[in-house]
Amino acid sequence: MAFPLPLTRGFSVFRATLLGAFCLMLPIAAWSNSSPNTPSSTCLTGVICVFNQSGTATATTAGLFMDGTHSSISSTVFQIGGLSASGTLSLSTGALLSGSLTGGGTFAPGSLTITTTGWNNFSGTLFTGTFGDASNPIQWISLGKIGAFYEYELIGTVNGIWGPSGATVGGETAQLYFHTSTPYSGGAISLASGTTGIVVPEPASVGLMGTGLIGMGLLARRKARSQRRS
């Protein structure tokens, strides 16, 4: 693997299309799973998907934590790419920028770390970096009451270091779904599952594109959500 090189215009469009397609794929994969241990999505070429499940977050207007602090519990990684794996996914956000914990809003950027105890002959910190950025605040989306639970999504871009190669990489994480039996106003909240897609540069590639296409993924989720409710 190599560090990203400057983009050419044509290839930047190709990579943008690649991540855009991944964004569109996420909600379908999340909602179609009958079991959290059998992800139904297949990542595109150049995208490594990390699947996680369970975990407990805790939040106030000062931020949301799922990293072992503030009585939170990190999420368990069970698959990386097409291979079974073990490890943890930890994340935290900055303060609530808009909206509310109950009705949905946006959080300031935070951090996200993925570790593994054994994947493809690698153990250690698989990814560490920022979660969200100034241009793309972290989205906290309220889905309302679905069945017996009130459900929420936490979605944002990620940018950081890919441990096996030391390369600078980017992508998106979609944690689906946080759920409680009452409208959420803070404190502990349980996670069902999540998917983090990271665009990892290959030796012949000419780099990564920007991660400004999170809006495309959000639009797809809203459309899928509307279809699900109807």
C-alpha cells in the first residue's frame, strides 16, 4: 500500500463515485440484516468494511461517548472485510452543535479508533483518527418509535491512519441503531450494530478523494427510512 498521491480530475470523480456508492449501500445493508453476525453487504473494491455490534454509549449536550469513559462500553468488532475478526470500535464526539438528544441534531467532531487482536495477520490499532470535521458535523438522527423502541443513528466521516500500512485514509461510519424504550434525553443508550467503510489506497491508486459526499449517504438513508415506515 502507498500513501495517497495528488488527484487527477478523472480519477477523483471515480473515487467520489466509489464512496458515494458505499454511502448508498449502508442503509440497505443495515436494515436487511436478519442477524448482526451475518452482514448482507459486500464492500466495493478499495473499501474495507468493519462490522461491529453491541456496546453502550452515554451522552449529554457535552458529547456522546462509546469508548469506555463516562460508564460507556466500546462496541465489539466481529468482521473486517470478508474475514471474521475480533476487536473493538471506540468513538467519541464533541459537544452537541444543533438540535437535541431527543429529536436529533449534530455533534462537533470527535475521534474514532478500531483495534483488532487478529485480522489478516495484523493485530493492534487498525484505524485511528477523527470522526466528523468542521465541514461535515456528525449527524445524530432520530427515527422515532419503531416497534417497541425509539431508534437513533450516528453517522459521520472518518479520516486518519490505517495501521497496517501507516497510510492516510478516509471513509464513513454509520452506527445503526442506538435504541431505548423511551425518547432519549441522555445517559446510557444501547447500540445494535454499525458499519465503518474505509477507502484504503492500493499500490497503483492515485489517492483518496474528499469525504464531502456524506450528504449523499444521508439522503439515501432518509429515502430508505421513509420507505421503511410506509
